[in-house]
Amino acid sequence: MSGGAIPRLVIAAPSSGAGKTTVATGLMAAFTEAGLAVSPHKVGPDYIDPGYHSLATGRPGRNLDAFLCGTDRIAPLFLHGAAGADLALVEGVMGLFDGASDRGELSSTAQVAKLLRAPVVLVVDASSQSRSVAALVHGFASWDPEVRLAGVILNKVGSDRHEQLLREAMDSSGVPVLGALRRDGRAGTPSRHLGLVPVAERRAEAVESVGELAARIRAGCDLQALLALAHSVPDLPDAPWDPAAELAPATETAAPSARPLIAVAGGPAFTFSYAEHAELLAVAGADVVPFDPLRDEQLPPGTRGLVIGGGFPEVYAPDLSANAPLRAAVADLAASGAPVSAECAGLLYLSRSIDGKPMCGVLPAEARMTERLTLGYREAVALRDNALAAAGTRVRGHEFHRTVLEPGAGADPAWGLTHPERRVEGFVTGGVHASYLHVHWAAEPALAGRLVAGAARVAAGRG
């Protein structure tokens, strides 16, 4: 069964910094306040923007990354996330045609727009131009005839006169202006070393910011025209992604009668997670329970497996370190052989220390902040059987951090990276799999099944 014609728009920009996150989040909030069920999506691997999307809509923010998940899963994952929605809005990444390095259009906003058969609304930073905006838009509209650039929102407009000049120039472009937004820093979101500050760290302020964004969008954009554009889409022939169907071919899942409890780290220090991971864990047979390493002094009672995703442990290192009872509980669980999956922030939390602050001590490594940003897509292979992946499992992942871990790999590394560089990375010890690599489990559902099956064995006393 196909997913039908869910009304949808892609919000893109000529480059980063044009304001597409501001506009996309404001549109999500404005349409939600108007009574529509809005499904939020983000092109690329970024975890932070979807947090703002979720706040604006009340639905999980979901990622659409063609590199991590494959082009054939983009429409199914979109349809899964947008089920029951009146409108779906997809925020792009970087510039409209920017994708994975040396991979052509792969993972670009343009590619995702084509896979979704969705019209594109271009957010243009008009702060330093007038007539030139028409030439810029003409270039983007004509670059790839398969991309339907159907409208423009002019951002950072300086005055009524400036807006008039911009609109007059756009009259000859053939692309309608669907909004014009004045320069206004009041509804901005603060940034730091890895981008925007996540919602979980500033929820009260974020709620206020999103409300102000919605008000700006209502005042400056033609919501009826945007909604009409969203309804002008064809059916998508794909079936929605189904975690149960994806796991059916997997080699391992928990027995129906044994639902092991898998604890998933959350709270302000661990905000990076793909919504599909918890769905896969649940379908694989686990009871998924969140906990906050900043505040909870013990793991959830009966924990038989642990997932610690990405986030900012370097920012919260003193508070994480001060929670000695939980650090000891995590170390004890790891020592018991229970399966533990740790990505990036989780890797650091399992180390001996972050910038000298004691952590869980599960891994024989020390972490520290640096000025150097490590960023990019990776391809990797599991070098040996472990709690997360069978030997030979090939994955695509993403690295995004300013920390370094010394050493960067254990005697049994988590992954052997095969592209764009060849090196080993991460740690496998007992039931622990810890790595800097963020992997989207929708592309490899067997990872979730294997983790849950291992937790079920622990719960049954079979280790």
C-alpha cells in the first residue's frame, strides 16, 4: 500500500546561514498553531534542529539522510514519520545542492526533494542585495530541472523600500515571493561549538523563541499560498517504513515472552538520538526506558541493556562526574556483560575522564576538548562479533565532535573505517560497543535486534 499524497514542502537555502532553520521552525509552529498536525523532518544527520522542530509541532523530529539510510529508504521513512499528519515540512541542509563530499548530489536537499517529489521553497538572505536576488533565484531554479523551485521567502529584509525593490526584481524571475521577513534577532537561538544549543538545555527560552518565530512567520508569509503549494504534490508510490517488517529478516530478536529493559540515556547532556532507534528496540522485544545521567543516581530497575547516544558531555562534565552513584551503576552493568551501545557522547561518558573529570571508567581512555572539528560521513565495517554488530557488518555513519580520545581505539576496535580514510576506531570489550560513529539503525535494523537479543540473554541468566 502506498503512503498517498501527504501535503509537503522542502525549505531550502542557497547556503548555510540564510535562515532556513528559523523559517522552517517558524512555519512548523505557525501551521501547528493554526490547528494542523505538522510532521517535521530534517535533511542530513543533524540532531539539534529536529529538537526545535519537535517543540514547534509536538511530534518527533525525524531525519532524512540518503547517505546514512540509502536513497530507497527516504520516501518510506518520510511516510512513516508523516503518518496521520495534515502537512509535512522538511528543512534542508547547507545549500540546496550541497551533499556528501565527492558524491555528487548524494544526501543533498535537492536529492531528497526529488525523492519526495516535493516543491522547494528557497529562503534567501536578502540583507546585502536587491535586484541581484532575481539572478540568484534564477540560477537555483534552472540548475536542475528535476528540482521544482516553487517559491521564495526573502529573509533579513531591511525596510519597506528594500522589500519593494526585492519584489520588483523577483517579478521577472518567474518564481513567486511567498514571504518577506525583517531582520530581527529577538527570536534567535544561541549557538556554541557544535551548532545551536539543544532544546533540552534551554526549554523555557526555546518555547518563547519558537512562539516569536511563529508570530514573525504569520506576519511576513503567505500561509495560504504555502499550504496550497504543499497540496500540489503527487502521490508517493512507496510504502511507509515499518520497523516490524524491517526486523523480520534479522537473525536475532528477543523472545515474545522475554522483554528485557533497555535504558536509553537522555536529558540535557545526551540529546542526540534518532526516533527510529527506540521504535526498533521496542519492536525487537525490549521495554525502552529513558533516564537522565545528570539527575538519576541509578539505572532504571531491571536494566539489562544500555544505549548512550550523542550529546554534550563535555559541557556537563562536572555534573556528570558528580553523579558518582550512576557512574558506578553503569560500570557495574558493563562489567556484568550486558550489552551497551555508546556513540560519541556515550563513548566519552564511558571513558576514564573528560578534561580531567572522572567518568565511568569502563574504557581505558581519556577524553579532552580541542579546537579541531572532526566532521564528515564515514563508511565502516565491524571487525569482530560484538553486542551490536556481527563481524563483517558494513555501515555508513557520521562523525561530529571537537573532542579527542586517547587512545582512539582499543585492542578490539569497534569499527574499521574504509572511507574516506582507513583506520580503526572505538572499543569492543565484553558487551560494550563504543565509538565516535553515529549510525542510523533504520539502515541496519539487525543492530537493534542483536542488542535486544543480548539483553534478553542477560535477563534469562544466560549471559
